[in-house]
Amino acid sequence: MKKTIGWLLLLASIAAQAQTKDLQILDEVVAVVGENVILKSELETEYAQAKKQMNFYEGDLKCEILNQLVIQKLYLHKGEVDSTYAEAARVDEEVNRRIQYYASQIGGEARLEQYLGKSVDEYKAQMRPKIEEQIITQKVQQGLVADVKASPTDVRLFFADIPMDSLPNFGKEVEFALVSMKPKPSEFAKQYAYETLEKLREDIISGRYSFDFAAKSNSDDKGTSVNGGELGYFARGQMVSAFERTAFKLKKDSISEIIETEFGYHIIQVIDRKGEKVNARHILIKPLIVPSDLVALKEQMTTLISAVQNDSLTLCQVARKYSSDAQTKDNCGFYADPSTGSQQVPVAALPPLIAAKAESMQPGDFSQPAKFSDVDGSEGYRFFYLRKVVPAHKANLKDDYQKIQTLATEKKQETVINDWVEGFKGEVYVWIDEKYVNCSELEGWKGLSNN
């Protein structure tokens, strides 16, 4: 049921954004901040989305949304004064990220275009101005609070102001690390894979096999081999760099030289180009991992665990140099709370199998190396380390300092932002439609000399 609701909200969000431009035909201005206008369609779109996401709001939700839109336009005016702009590459990246997410959720770009009733390129052009505004707004906000931090005194005073009966309860938390490693193929295996692909390439060029047939019969990328190696259209930034560089340089229908990536050896054939996207097919040959490679990896991991226990290596050194787990390797192997960066994380927030492992260990324990299979079917070994356990408890400064510091910093930054709005709004032309004059949420904009 939750998945269904999430799906409906996603569709509603896409539809609302897609319809905004069309709504402007019958639009009217509801507010002006400097040279930035707020249209009724913009207010109605934001209001419709907020109603779907909020079960209850004490007050007039539409008035509060208009208040927030006025503040956003104030940020934009500040951006114009300070010549703050959104870099085209960053806008493109965010536009493409959203399109990729929407397409992945709805079943591909073709279905997204069908749902929108317009091409992806048309939708991108429609999205760009809004995303540019969002990036400028973020830059202005970040500039205002960049140097605002909560000192230890601020943290203590913030915590002291929280009534005892309002202190949150935290579940069991742990400081828990993971190091995962995958075996490296032998030089013989790499050479054999290279020569295998080299022979396939020669056979395709000579016309003995079609690329499609060779991919179906030989490629180790089982997700694409059934389609003759076809990957579908992709833009820059979606593939690993060596693969992407080759694909975007390659002429249509020609066969690339052999390239090496972290996945193995590839040859590529470009099928078509559409704007800044390429549709290509590839053949992947992976160097073979044999049982002796896994045995050697397990022995290496056992040696590394002993080195950490004997203090000849640190866990941080081992994780950064050897771990293949992208989520933890740059944090000395430890899981982190995404909101605070703290290495103290709720057990309930860990993946179920990882949480079960944490529950079975004692502080100071290293697990034995255990074999695991990755989502791509590759195998490796991993071990865990439990540094600390914090039982379920009511919030306190000793166990939860980083969480409380984050909250105190956010509160201090909010005060700085509010003070800035109060000081800056008097220097800017602000007009709000009289239909909203009785909104208590807009009280702060009344009585301005320029209103």
C-alpha cells in the first residue's frame, strides 16, 4: 500500500510540474518581490503538492506557502544583487538526475513522455528555469549561514531549553564498521579475457558474426546480452568514464578498440545519436575469478584483521585502501547517520542483515571473514567491527552530542535567516494581492513602506 501511495504522489508531482506552464495561460500575479513575480499557478501547484504530503497544518496552508514563496523570491532578489548564478553544468546535472529518477520509477523515458504528453526535451526546457531558481536560492541561503556554527555553550543552552518531558527517546544505536573486498583476477585470467574479446572483435569486423549475435552468445553482461548488448540511450555521466569517453567519440556503426573498466573488457558499437544522448551496444568479457582467488582473498582479509587488532594497521587505513563498499570506505569503514554525519547510527536504520549481524556481536568484536554475493553476481569477502553500543535511552548530551549540536546549529541558522529577512525586506519592493491581506502567515509583510 505504501508503495502505491508513493507511486501516486510521484505521478502527481510530475503532473503538477508538467501542467504549470499550461496554467500560466489563465494566470494572474499574486505577489511581486523586486522584479520577481509569483503567479497564481505557481502558488496552486505548490499548494496541491503540500496538501498531498501533509496530514495536518495548524493555520492557513495556502497562506503559509505564499509566505515561503515570497521569501524564496527575496533570496532570488539577493542573488540578483550579488550576481549569484546557477552554472549551466550544474543545472543540466540536476535536470538529468530528475529525469532519470522519474523515468526509472515510471518504466523508462518512452512511458514518461507518454504520461507527460510531451517529449523529454520539452519537459527539460520547462524544468530548467525552476531548477535555476532553486540552485540560486540554495547558494544564497548557504552564503548567509556558511559561518554559523553552534558552539559548545550554544549546544548546552539549546539542550537546557528543551523541557524534560519533550526530550526524544532514541532506540538502540551502534558504531558499526564494514570492510568488503573482492578478489582481483590473475594476470593470466586478464590476458585470456582480452584475447577472447580480441578474437570476437576480429570476427565481427570480418563479417563472420554480427555484433548482435556475438553479444547474445558471449557477453558477460547478462542484463543486455539478451538484447544483443544494447544499452539504450544514455547521457554523459551515466556510464563509467573510460566507457563513456569511447562511446561519445565513436562513429555510428563502427566498432571500438578494446577498453578496460572496473567491470572487465568491452567493445562498443554506437547504434544511434539523439541530441546529447547515445544508444550503443557492447560486449563485456570479465576476467574469470577462480576458487583459488577467493581463498587467497580470505587469507588476505584474515591477515588484515590481525594487523588491525595488533595495531600495526588502523581500520581506517584498511577500509580506505581495500574496501569495495562505497557507502562506508571513506568513513573509515563505519556506517554514518546521513543527517548528522555521526558514526553512531540506529540499529533500525541499518539494512536488516547488517542489523542482525550487529545485534549478534559484542563491543570490540571483529567478525570472521564471510563470503557475500553482490547485486551484479560477483563474490567477495567481508568482515564487521562493533566499536560501541548505546542502549535505548532518552536524549542526553553525553550520548547524543552530535545530534543535539546539529539541531542547535539548525536553530541558530534559522534565527540568522529570519533576522536577515526582517532586515532585507525593507530594501525591496514587495507587493501582495489584497485577497491575502488577512492571512496571519503574511503578517510580517504588512505595513512595509513599499507595499
